[in-house]
Amino acid sequence: MSARHTQSPSARIALIGAGAVGCVVIKAIQSVGATRLTLIDGDRVEARNLGRQHYYRTEDIGVPKVHAAASRLRGEAIPVDAFLSAVNAEALLADHDLVIDCTDDLFAKDLIDRACKRLMIPLISGGAHGTQAQCILIPAPSVHASARRPELFSGRIGDEQSGCDMSQVPAGVISALGERIAAAAAHFLEFRSMPGPVVELFDARDGLWVTYETAAAR
């Protein structure tokens, strides 16, 4: 991180989803410099989380994930023990400089997309399934007013896409996705801007990321 960035005011970032991917992102963001994190998740720590979500320990079982994670972070971390809904999304995300979506539910992702567009907040959205991962960068709508997931992908969300069993996703895919999201966040923290709209795809079978720019990004 450059000296220019470290002297600038810290950004306020909302990170939604403190599961396997979210834990990787939180750790990576903390390593590049202090920032103000709002952690949003309504889940509790379960025994099955302990092997893949490194912020949680045996004594955290039954504790809200956001409280357990926030207690181990440096700097300012605000835990919000809640799931986003159409009722609370805009209120919870308002006044942030960047939103990072680490959820595993496409319906939740659509809700986050819409809230960020209305609030004019840039969005980094990540997801994984099997051996593949996807990282989407969507700048603030003041730059690309129509940029949202529906403009990047055709089709409708099916019932089978309402959630993903992350225990079936290889640890290497989770790490690759979390680090990619964190790198995009670090770029934003340094330059206060985001390229895009951009879709980045990863496949563990070749270990490569492939970047696709949309027409709006050119």
C-alpha cells in the first residue's frame, strides 16, 4: 500500500457474509491496512464451520459470527447480527464507501445489487460453486448507471441457485476467491475507484483467472 493511501482517511466497507469466503477477505483486508469494516451476517458459529472459517473457535459455537470475527479484528469493526432483506438492506448499507458481497445465495446477491445501485455504492461480489469461482466488479452507478448483475447475465434465478453448500467447494477455490476480492478492495482503497463492470472467472482445474470486460467498461 502506498504512502499516499496510508495518509488518506480510511474507507468504510460493508462486508456481507462472514462465512468461508468472508473470513479470507476479512483477513486479507486487514493485512493491507486499517479500514472501518461493518460485518453483516445473521448466522451463528457451528461446529462444522471450525475447519474452514479460521476466525472461529470452539468457544464461539452458538455465538453470532459477526461478533466472534469482530472481537479478533484490529481497528474499527462494527458487527451487525442480521440478514439483509428488502426492508433493511438500504439502511444497513447506506453511508459506506464500498460493499463486498460474500454471500452464497443468488437471491441475496440480487438484493445487494439493487440496494447498491440505488445508494450509488460500488460493489465487489464473489461466489463459488464446485471448482469454479466468480468475482464481479461493479462501479458506482454514477459512472455506469445501468451496471447490475441482470445486465451482465441473462436468464432468471432458479430455485437450485438459492444457496450453495460451501463444504463442497475446495479450500483452494475459496482461498483464490477471497484473495481476488481482497485485491480488488485494496485497489479501491488506494485509488478510490474501481474498473468495470468486469466479470472475473476462476477454474481450479487450470488455476487461472480470466477477466471479461463488459461493453460499458470499454
